[in-house]
Amino acid sequence: MSVTANDEPTRPKMIGGITGKGFMPGQSGNPTGIAGRKRPVTEIYEELLEDGVTKDDIKKALRSIIKSKSSATVQFLKEAADRVEGKPTERVELTGADGEPLQLTIKMVKK
């Protein structure tokens, strides 16, 4: 133990922080690697592939579900994918009449 300027003893730094369970030197804080956490649908897809189901089988099954006349099934699949895999970002461009830039007017009102 060493002593600081105000005569309080200091503890040496512990590997892994106070509990010893924190970040270790040379070890990534992201346990799944660069890709980040796996999504549930991705995990299911990988499990199906490991069980011998081919990509073509999965595509055929999804196509038949989507081609079914049940709008509820299609809506369910869309909502599930949006929530599980994440909704794609939507970009919106705002323009004035005939594609001109928007005009901004600010009025100062004295009360």
C-alpha cells in the first residue's frame, strides 16, 4: 500500500476492478465479438442451418407464408421482423415548392 499527499492509504489497482469480475486486460468488453449481440431471428436461422435445413428450404417456406392470402400473417411477419431485427432507417427530404429549398422566417415578438 502507498500513501497519498493527504496521508490516506491507497489500494493497488485490482485486475477486473473492485469485484475482480470487470474488464480484464486484453479482453474485449463485447463477448460476441465485432458483430455485437445476436438477434433472436438470426439465432433461429443459424440453428435451422445447423439442423440440416437449407437456405432454399427456408426461402421456400417464407415465400409460401408471404404468398398466402392472409394479410394478418404477412402483417405479423413484418411487425416481428421490425421488432426483432430492427426497423430500417427511413430518410425523409423536405423541400419547398418545385424542389426549392425551404424558406425559414423567424419573427421576434416583444411582450
